[in-house]
Amino acid sequence: MKTISLERRNPNLQKKETISPVPLIIKHGKLVRLVSYSTINFLTAVSVVFLIGNIIFSFKLFSSAVSIANHLGAYINMISSGDGHILPSLQAIPVLFFLIIDCALLYFTYKLFDVEKKPRINKILFILLMISLTLMFVILLLLIVIIKHIYGTHEEIHNGIIEAMNNYAGDSKFKKQIDMLQIEFQCCGSKKYVEWYNISWYDSSLVKSSNASDNSQGHTPFSCCAISSIFPCIHHNIENTGKAYLYTPELNLSISTDGCYSRIRYQKQEVGWGIVGNLCLYIMSQAALVISLRFVQTGHYENSRFDGHKQLYTVWLIGCYAGRKPENPETPKDNAVDKPPPQVPPVPPDLMQ
């Protein structure tokens, strides 16, 4: 065993003063660190703080995923079934796994401080740390998937909106979906409000016969009206200049000009980047937890228990260490002392003569 120590000389006293050894040693061919029981307690307290914080953060992220699914996801599912569950699922599923792992880590960290030796607990804690490390790499891959998803073309959303628009007049379900979508996102049509001009979205029996089939001047549903407009909503004969309200489409157009397709894509990108930011923060917190708890786990490894302030504890971060003390230490030298010496074989009679 090699120790690294520092010494300094006092030129006035001409005596050698020895500073306490630097707690870095080489044992069994591996550079490790010796720490006191106070350091073990500090690392354990830090780990517990991170564990509790991560558990609370997990509940927050899971609740956020449910909220996304109930708002943006629900509107997307109205026009593209199942697509609205993708983003919230990409956030909720890894967080749920981490929540289970963190609760298990909290329990087994507590069990490390039992008086009896617990080599099995140490092994379980090590496995949980490796699972946490694997999940962090999985989340890094999920971040790439999320970014790729939010910047996709999402043509299924456009096709779903167009289908609902075409069934607006004859199906109350589609009418309700489109009206809710256009009011919530302050949009009109799929990519542009003029798409309504080519769709018979109203009951022609309620319109004068002379204008029943003429939609060239622009008619849109009332749900296209822009809430932010300070002018009265003109959603019939949009392209005509009217004396009423001094309406001119070039100056005081009062319907939403953005298409619902573009608005939903923008919302998905905004929500997606929020999920990326949350998961990045979550990974950093989990990484800090794994590092601090790894030191506690390795400090427990050599003796399979903590003996208080009686000794120093060997800790390391990466790799394996072969310095664990066996349950019943017994050296070959001790065996040689305990065993009786071998008997000398008798001399043959021929040689004795």
C-alpha cells in the first residue's frame, strides 16, 4: 500500500513538521480516497436532499405531462388521433421510472447504516445506481427524439383539420372540434383562412337563394373571429368593403389570419422545448445524486457496514475495487501454523541394512 504524503520544513526551527496525509492512496492497484465518517455522513445528507428533491421534481414533471395531455394533447387528438399523447408520454414515462428508482434508493440508503453487515444491500444499491445511469443515457436519446418530433412536418394534423372542415356542416362533432380549436388557438382554417371559401360550411337553407352558392366573397365560421381585434367581427363577405362599421379588409380585418396547422406546430415546438429544458435539469439533478450516492455506496463496500469514527473509509467513483474484507478472514500462513506437520514416511528395511 502506497501513501501520498506532504512534508514541509520550518527554516527557523530546523525541524521537520509533518502535515496529515493527503487522503489519496493506492490499494490493490487502484487510486482511491480515504474519508472520515463525518464525510460519509455529509455525503449521505447531500444524497438524501437530492433524492427528496428529485422525488418532488418527478411529481411536478408527471403533473406537467398530464396537463399537457389534457390541453394541447386533447386538441391535437381531436384532429389527429393519438398524436397528442406523444410529447406528454416522452416526459412522463422516464420520470415515472426515475420516481420508482429514487424511492428505492432512499430506502436502501437508509438500510446501509444498519449495525449488521449488509453486503447484499450494497450490491442492490450499486445495481440501482447503474440503472439510474442507464436511464440518464436513455433520456439523452429521448431529447433527440423530442426535438426531431416537434420539428416534423405533421401532415396528419393538416389532413385532420381539412377533414373536420369538410364535415363541418353535416356533423356536429366535427363542428364542435373545429370551433373549439379555432377559438382556443386563435386561428382560422388549416394553413390559411381562405380555405373556408371553398367549403360549404353553413346550412344553405338559411341563406337567401341568390347568395346560397356564392362563397367567392369570403365566408368563415364565427369561431374565426379574432378576440384581439378591436373592430366588430366581419366573417361574411370578408373580401368586400362595407359601409357598415367602415369595414375594409386591408385595414381592419377582424378574423384570425393564422392557420390552425401553423399555430399547433408553434405550440408543439414551445411545449417541446419546455420538456427538453425540464428533462435536462432533471438529468443534471440525477447525475449529482448518482455521484454523491456512489461515494456512500463504495465507502460501505469494503466492510459491508459503517463502524462510526473508528476508521477511515475507502471511496472511489469509477471502476471496481478488490479490497473487500472476507467474511471469515483466514490467511494461508495461519493455516500453516494450525495444521500439524506432515509425517515422515518409514525407512524401508533394505535401506536400513
